[in-house]
Amino acid sequence: KTGNPYNPSLLVNVSSIGINVGTDPRTGSLPADASAPNTDDGVFANVGKMGIGSIELSDDGRDLYIVNMYEKKLHRINIGNPLKSSITAADVTGNWTIPNPGIAGTEWHPMALKIHDHKFYIGGVCVKETTGLHNIADTANMRGVVYEFNPATNAFTEVLRFPLTHRKGY
């Protein structure tokens, strides 16, 4: 919203307009001692899997596009230009399921969005989640994938696929 950038206000709670971004994964509260470690496994295990991954505003400022990591969807929300005073479920004017690249032995997590030259690019990763730390070097089949999306035809076209085989230390 416009106004003081140091005093932002809520534009829309997407859950209140029918967009399911997952259930709050917190399993406890933060420790009272700020120097104590926070080991909220419920949150750490859901990073990149729940909530909103990326947000983009259309060139005309009328529509807000979000990547829903939980449902693996792209949503379009008409926020108006000028900005509407309230946004309802009727303003969700587009819901598209982001295709799963179907790479064996991996889980697909779309999260990124960029609008460039009137084209939509949605990126994500296919990662292994069950190999555990004992097998951290096992990067076979892990990939980054980018789709181009055309809202006029509702078509997703894969434009980039690259391996995630780089070795990372601790």
C-alpha cells in the first residue's frame, strides 16, 4: 500500500480469501532467553513448502500474482488500480496448478516468479527429502526447473532445466 514505508499496513490476508497456504507449522514459542537456540522443527521442516514463495505486480498495477508453495499454484488477485479498499474471494481471478516436472526420486517445490517483457517465469527445485544427512552427497536427479507461463492460453512451457549437483560443505 502507499503511505509511510516504515509503517506498512496489511493489503490482504490470502487465507481469508480462500487461498490455502498451509497450516501454521510452529510447534512451540520462541525461547525467552534470546541467546538460547530455537529448535522449532515444525518450522524448519516446512521451509520452501508452505506459504507464499514469490509475489509480482502486473505491469498495469491491477493484478497481484503469487506463487503458493503449499498448493503448488500460481494465483492472480485483482487488487485494482487505484487500489481497492477491500479484497475478497471474488477478486481471486486466476488459479493455475504449476506442473510437476516428474523427476524420479525427487519432490517438486515451485517458489520463484518473475514477470519480464509480459512473460511469466516460474521457477522451483526438484530435491530429495528422504536421503538424510548421511547421504548428503547424493544429488542425482536433483534439478532446478523454470517454466514460462502464458495466462492467455493457460499454458506452461518448460524453458530451463539444470542439475543441482554442486557439492556444498557444512
